[in-house]
Amino acid sequence: MMRSLCFVILVCLGSMQLRAQEVSAPIADPEEWVNPLIGTASNHALSNGNTYPAIAMPWGMNFWMPQTGKMGDGWAYTYDAIKIRGFKQTHQPSPWMNDYGQFSIMPVTGKRELNEDKRASWFSHKAEVAKPYYYSVYLADYDVTTELTPTERASIFRFTFPETDQAYIILDAFDKGSYVKIIPNEQKIIGYTTRNSGGVPDNFKNYFVLKFDKPFTLAKGWDKYNETDALEVKAEHAGAVVGFKTRRGEQVHVRVASSFISAEQAELNLKELGSDSFETVKQKGKATWNKELTRIAVTGGSIDQLRVFYSCLYRSLLFPRKFFEFDAQGKVVHYSPYNGQVLPGYMFTDTGFWDTFRSMFPFLNLMYPSLNAQMQEGLANAYKEGGWLPEWASPGYRNVMVGNNSASVVADAYLKGGRGYDINTLYEAVLKDANNEGPLTAVGRAGVKYYNELGYVPYDVNINENAARTLEYAYDDFAIYQLAKALKRPQKEIDLFAKRCQNYRNLFDKETGWMRGKNKDGKFQAPFNPVKWGDAFTEGNSMHYTWSVFHDIQGLIDLMGGKEKFNARLDEVFDMAPTFDESYYRAVIHEIREMQIANMGQYAHGNQPIQHMIYLYNFSGEPWKAQYWVRETMNRMYLPTPDGYCGDEDNGQTSAWYVFSAMGFYPVCPATDQYVVGAPLFKKTIVTLENGKKITLNAPKNSAENRYISSLQVDGKPYTKNWLSHKALLEGATLDFDMVATPQKQRSIAKEDAPYSFSIENPTTPTKKKK
């Protein structure tokens, strides 16, 4: 017994030592450090990421995943599942949004079981390999190994069968209306699926084509899991099954592609594979991921830290997805999820700006400005085709979340140098959305008449989450103000948005020191509880949303009575117990539970509204606290494990937070030129920009203990400011950090060291007096 105990202790110590071991040399294959299973140990009640293993190319139109959940279940792959039902083409941005353009493929042997429950096979993570560009798993019930590797719009499967004359591949086109046609003499299946979760026109279809490299010994269509001798089936739930006789170890390859435009376009998309073998496609996919991931090279961290970093970087390169295709002449075309027409030009989708305006789109503006210019063209097309900018697109308009944060996405791209697209049409769209209610409450601005007349959306006019809307509209008005200046719009227009961006002041309650819902008559709503979730706020409480004054932190500091009181309030978020009032929801929603169990007080990193808050210490003369809490959050809230996130990952936002923070800076206020300084995680980071210039961040003394900045030099010159300029970084820069174990409480605390605030730039901007 004692020997066994000692052995276990030695193994555990060895494992801990391995995780803590420093990676001191640059790694050549960061794609091999990515774990696509991070975040998959999630469910309705508790999100550890709510991710799935997205086997895909960066921003690919089609993703693939192993399917463990039932057809239609947003939790389509969960780590604790024991069976796989199929391998699904997916366009799902999150389980809450669910999926569209989906169908599955499943190999079986022996008795033909079509039903998704009966055909499901046991599997083990011990016999599973998941990489961004490749997936493999052993299906134990059928003695079949399934492998897949994708391109942007196609993929190739490799099934290794046992010796049998009963080897089958099942195609499930899913319910809600589908069609299949088997063409045996071409060893091909074509068809379409219509299953979706909303946000599509009436003519929506995803057309697919499958080509096999082995003749069929059996070919049957099926309808609601009932086999038929017909080779063509159009039904509420159609599918197909084809059979083979195989030798032991024989490999059957299936080349698959799909299109949102037509069956003919699906055939064109299949040409992405060319005549390449499975291994060639796999190596090309590996090279594609390597090219993107090596653009940020980190060294001088632990094995686990590098695994987390590159896994987060992978998640930052998936959304928004390309929703365009190339026609026979090689021209960019897209099926419009807004009007159902096939039109020229770019289109991207599957992103919610409420989440991703914060750091995901700023990351694209820093690292992929040309790609983001295509995304801006896609937004202009969305406006022209649908009449509004989407706030949550999947693939078209979805009625989810609040705010008008498309304004931030448009403004930040242009202000950071994005060009080559129709900014005038986008500005027209931004103005329309800012001054009108849309066809959905999540499009345009719900409550805009109140907001424009009173300076806030009232609590008592049956518009939910009104304080959150007011605060986000005010920031969005700042983004429009910034864009209007850059476009040299009339001064009256610029002044209007300068005035409106101060509307956040109307909700600050000096008595409680928190943002608070306000009634139409000018009185604050009562009773008030700063830890009440929802109600006036969105998936958070006042202690989270009070800080949503991204553009004017100095103004917020002044409202709170100065830096000392402001810092005390920031401290209170971490010091207070994670108490909550869930009465608005009538249940403890998963975001509440994730805050409660994180042991970081009221700080709810698992949801977006508060993710920038840590960096606000840089505005109030205590930057060392930002350095402390950024490191704590990276250490405690991110792990290289299936439960590795602390809430919904949300289409790259929570991952981009980590990527930025690990580099040592963060975009607190998109639509400005500034990144706010935190502290680097690694001893060395080299960022290769699109223009070929490099940002090198050196922190040779960095360690678990040395998390505080003693001094910083930029290009060899002492630098004390708590912000970095985007424009300057684009020219390339070398940042040398001297890291120490004790807070440097006299460093970077001067007024001029603070990052941008609107009130400092515009000290006399008029604000509308309220009752």
C-alpha cells in the first residue's frame, strides 16, 4: 500500500513538474499545442466554454465536428458523452444560437441501424485525436476508425473498416425538410438540408455532394429512418445509406462539400480538394494553421500556458466565418441570409457584436486588417440586402442581446486604417441604426425615442435591460462621434454624438455609487440591489455594468468622487462575496453560477460586460492592481482542459481577451487609437503584423512571482504611460519590461500617464440636464 501511495505521489509530482516546465525555445508547430476540446465539458447549467471541437480552416465556411448530442441539440458535442452519433457539418456559433446548414455522416458495420440513437457507437477520448485541421476517433461498436480533414468549404473523410461484407456509410440530412439522391454509377450522393434555428429566408438550403472512391454494393434512400428502395427521397427527414464489402484495414474515402447557393456550386466547392490525397489535404491544413499561429510566437512560459495561449489563438481565428463562395469564373458571390438572393461580394456571419466588439474585432484590426476590410464590405452588403446592420448574425438577423455595437465594429475598423470598402454606405447604416428602432428589438435601437429625448431608456416603459441599453448606446454614440470626425461630417452632427455619448451620466446614482435604472419621471427605480442580475441589466448586475463607460473612465471617476473612491469600488468587486439576486430570471442562470464558483468575488469573467474592468486601475493611479488581477485571471480562469474556460467562450471574445492580455495590453475602448497596458505573461513575445513589421515584447525576468512592471522601455526609451498607440505599434516596436515581485506603487501614476478619456479631451462638452 505504501509503495503504491509513493508511486502515485511521484507520478503526480512529475505531472505538476511537467506542466510547470518552462518552454524556453520558440516552437515550430503551435498547431500541435492547440486543444480543440478545451471548453467542451459544458452543459445548460454550467458553461466551461460551451465550445465544440471545430475541425476547420481559419474563418472557414464549413466546420466539422463529432456529434454526441441528439439532432437539434445545441450541445452537439460534450466531453462527458460516451457515444458518437455521427460526424456533422456545422455552422453553429454557440449552443444557445444552435445550428444551420447541417448534416451528418456515420460509418457502421453489421446490422444497418439508421436511427441516431441505435447507430451511436461507444468511443473513448483515449482513442480520439482532435487538432484544428484533423480529427480521428475509433468507433468501438463497429471496429471503424474515422478520420476527417477540411478545407474552407469541403472536407475529406477516411474510414478504416474491418473485414466485412456489411460495411455502410449513413448520410443523415436531418429533419425539417431534406432531400437526397444517390447516383451509384458516379459513386455519389447529392442533396440538401434545410434544418436551421432562425435567421434565414424562406428559400434557405444547404446543398451537399459526397463522392466515394469505392463502388457501392448497396444503395438505399430512407425517410424518417425507414429504408426504401428509392434512390431519391424528398421528405421531412431524408437520408441515404450505401454499402461496401471491405478487407480488414481497407480505407474508404469520401470527399464532401456544400454550398448555400446551389447543387452546382457545391460541385465547384468540392474542387477545393482537387486531386489531393487525404494526407496532402491534412498537411495543407496543418500548414495553414501553422502560418496563422506562428504570427504570434511566445516563449518563456510553462507548457500549460503555451497550450492555453495557442488554443485561445485558435479560437480567435474561427469567427466570423466566411459566408461567401467562388463561382465558375472565380468571382466572390454569396447567398444572402437577408433577402435570399445570390449576389456578388463578401459576406461573413456567426458573430454577436455584443460580445465581440470588445476584443475580437480589435484583434482583427491589429493582426488581420485586410480580412477585416472584407468583413466591413460584408457588413455593407448586409445593410444593402436587409436594410439594417446585424447585431447578432447567424446567418441573418437574430433577436438576441442588446446594444448597437455594430457602430463600434464599423468605427474601430476605419479609425485603425481599414480601407477599400464602402465606408459611406456603412456610415449611412450606422446613422440609421442609431436613430431608429429596427424590425427586431436587437436590431437598431429599442427605446431610441426615449434615449434621444430623455438621455436614457427608462426602466418603467416595458423595455427590458434598459440601463444596459443606455450605457451601450452612449458608448456606441462615442464610436459614431469618432467616425464622424474622421469622415469630416458636419460639425452639428459631430456635436450631437459628442453630447449623446455623455448619456451614461444620467444613470449614475450618487447615493449608491452605482449605475441604476431610472424611471420616465426622472426618479431612480426602487428598490435597488447592486447584485440583482438582469432586470435593468443584461446577463449581469450593476456591479458589472457600472464600468461600461469605455470611452470616458475619467468622467466615471469624477462621478464617483475621485480616484480613491473609484479604486475602492474596483476593489469591492473582488472583495465582496459572490452573492446574487436571481429573482428577475426566476432561476440561477449559468452566468450567475459561473461567477459564484470562480472565487473572484463579484468579478464575472465568464461573461463579457466586466472583462475590461481590471484594466481600469490604469486610469486611476493604481496600475499595479491591473497587473495583479490580469495575471490572476489568466492563471485561474483559463486551463488547457475540457473545463478550461470560466463561461461561454463566445466566438473568440473570451479567447481574444487572453491573447491580448498575454501579450501585455488590451483594447479597453475600441474606436480609439489606444491599448491599455497590463503586463506580459511570457518572457518573450514576437508579433508579426500583416505589413511585415514586428512587435517584440521582452520580459526576461517574468515569472509566477514577478508579475509587476518595474520599468518599461519602448524602442530603447523610458516609457511610463499606461497605454500604447495602435498607429505606433503598426510601425513595429520593441518593448522591454523589467518585471519584479513587488508592486511599484509610484510608477505610471501621473495624470498624463492615464489612457484616453472623452472628458479629458472635451472638458466642456455640454450635457442635457435631467430632472
